[in-house]
Amino acid sequence: MTLLDSTPDSKQTRALKLFLIATLAVGAVASVVARPSPVPVAPWLVAPLWTLSYILMAVAAWLAWKRTGLHSPALTFYAVQLALNLVWRVWPVQLLGWAMDFVVLATLIVFARRNLVAALTFLPCVIWSLFVSVPMSGLWRLSMLD
């Protein structure tokens, strides 16, 4: 047994680990069951960018949790956007994409009101979400013309 093994985790470290595990698990499930969607970046960049996005989401949620606690509007919005993100990746319907974008932006605003660092950490996730869903909007409109 090493010194690191005998040192108990602090509540904050355990919470960060749980946020990372839960968020990355949702990302892993989404990547396994997701329908292929056109993303305007090199295909080999998609997986690392999604992974980075999920890590940043988890860290942002952890930062918000530190300030607001688990039962707060900030973490409720976070959970809803995470669930919508998963559902949208499995079933990329435009209305669902708009709902996801709305909740992601609302999450950013709620984070900003509670913890500016959490909001800044979450901002790249918002940008990535919009970057991925906006091209889908154009494809949805084109498919409606057929």
C-alpha cells in the first residue's frame, strides 16, 4: 500500500471523478450508438474533440457543484443538456437539436450566474455543440425539399 492509496479522497476529488465518469460514460454510449453525422472537420478530429468537450463539461459541472451544490438549477440544466446531447446523437432530429442548443445556452447562462470559471470552462462545449448542430440544420432543410 502506497501513501497515495492510504490517503482518503476529499469530497471534491470524489465529486470530480464522479462527474468525469458519468459524463464520459454518456459520451461513450453516444459514440457507440450515434448515427454518423456530417461534421465540418477532419474525421480523425471528431473523436478527440467530442472527448475534450465531454471532459470540459464534467469539469464545468464540478466547478458549478462546488459553488451551488448538487440540487441546484445549474446542475439540473447540466443534466438535461447532457441527456439531450445523448438523445440527439442517437436520433439527430432538428427540433431536438434546437432544444439541445437552447438548453446548452441556458446552462452556460446559469453557470455564469453561479460560477464564471464554470461558464468559461463550459463555453467551448457550447461552441462545439453549435458547430455540430448548425450543419445538421442545413441538411434537415435540404431533406425537407426532397
